[in-house]
Amino acid sequence: MNKTLIAVLLMAVITYIPRVTPMVLVRGKLKSRFLRSFLYYVPYAVLGAMTFPTILYSTGHVGSAVVGMIVALVLALFERSLVTVAVSAIVAVYLMQCLI
């Protein structure tokens, strides 16, 4: 059998196991309010943990990345559209990079 095919099949099995394990181990509805609340917020926490460092090191200078992040956060707090927030953050980073 082809080594590439074996590698792909092994990766598929390895990524499938963590997805199936909770369904096999937990058959009934979770009764603990704490556990349900904890599991509800896990995706948001993981997304934040993956996104935040990337934002800071996405440009050649941390200062311009921080300026862009602050602009995006302020506009998001004022409930501007996603396009407005993204374009404004890009423009802020560009202008900051020109100043540096």
C-alpha cells in the first residue's frame, strides 16, 4: 500500500478518536450546570487563544498590530459592521507601518 495513503488513513483515525470518545463515554444529558456552562464557553476560549497571539505577530512590528487591534476592538464595541471593522483595522495598521 502507498505510504501516503497509510499516513492519511492514520491521521484520519487519530483525529476521529477525540471526536468520538465523548459521544461514547457520555450517553445521557449532562446534568451539571457547571459542566454545561464550561463546555458552552470552550469554543470561544480556544478561538481567542488561537487568534490573539496571531494578531500581535501578524505584522513586522508589534506596535502597529496593537494599534490595529485597538481600532478593531473600539469599532466592534460600537457595533460597526464586520467589513467596516476589518477595513478600518487594515488602514490603521498600514498608516502605523508608514510612520514606523
